[in-house]
Amino acid sequence: MGIAGEIRTSPPSDKPNNQDVFLWSLYLLGGSDRDIDVEDVYLKAFELAPARLGWRTRPEICDYKRTSKALQSVEAKTHKGLVHRPHMHSRRLTAQGVAWIEAHKSILERNYSGAPVRPDKAHNKHEKLRVDLQESPVWRKFETHRDDLELADLARVLRCAASSPSAVWKSRIEELRRAAQVLQDPSLNEFALFVETKVTEGL
């Protein structure tokens, strides 16, 4: 991470972040040789990482505040010297910016142009659900010995009780399916189906 008077030379983070995706989007739009409207960069960044740059409750909608904040961070903190501001509404990569992109292109392609970009757990309820679930003993057992799981185990990880009304269980299952859809994670759909089957058997 650069400081005042320095140009960033360190490689991108192995973990996705909003600042790197902004710079990569600028490059993909042709920002190495022409000025690009910041709103076009915002939309491209959202296209690449919708789960990171969408609304908290409606991740399918671009949150311009997050994309704008990413730009501010790029220019003032994380990527100083890599972006030129020819106009308040446009940006272009500097020569150093193009060199940085080209030097680390494989990392950027892997992080943002391959599999869906994982969102920030702190700002995305679906990612928080996935992380909390997949870090639990219940998930590990689901992957290895799922037949040993009881309804009480599932209830504990889904924040309810085995004796909860069917409406509560239905709500939890829908949360899982919504997260699977937003995060494009079929394993969550598989878990939701497993829970639904267990609940049906238990009731």
C-alpha cells in the first residue's frame, strides 16, 4: 500500500478488494490509452464483482457509494500514482498504472475475470451466512458424514430450534437458496435441499 509521494509497486492482494477491481475495470475499458468516464468504470466493476459492489439488501443493484469510495481510496491511499484524473468525471491509467496492471495481469484475471468474486463478509449478509455456515462443524459433517446430522444440529447452525414451526424452517431454507443464487454457489443449494428433506422427515 502506497504512502504520500510514493507510487505503488507491490502486487495486488490475493484476496479480492474493491480498489483492485476498480483499477482492473479501468484497464478492461481501455483506460491505458484513453479517458474513461468514471460511471462506466463503476458499472464495469459492478459487473465483475456484483456481490461486493451491490446494495446490502439488493445485491443485484449497483451501489454507487461503494464504487465511488473505491475510487477515492485508489487515488488517495492504495494505488497512488497509477491513475490520472484528466477531468472530474473521467480517469485514465498512468504509464506506471499500465505497467503495474501488465506486471500483475495473471493475479487480476484470476481474482476478477474467472469465478464469481466473493463479497465482503462485513457488508454482505449472504456472504456472512456462507462463511459462518462453512466454518461450522455442521458443514464439515455435511461434506463428509451428512447422514449423521440431526435436525438439532441443523437448527443450531441456522439460528432456530428443532421444534421451530414450519414457517421458521421455510424462512431459513429460503435464506439459504437466496444466498446460493446471489453468490452463485451450488453447494448452498445442496445444503438447503438437505435441510428441507430433514425438516420434512422430522415434522
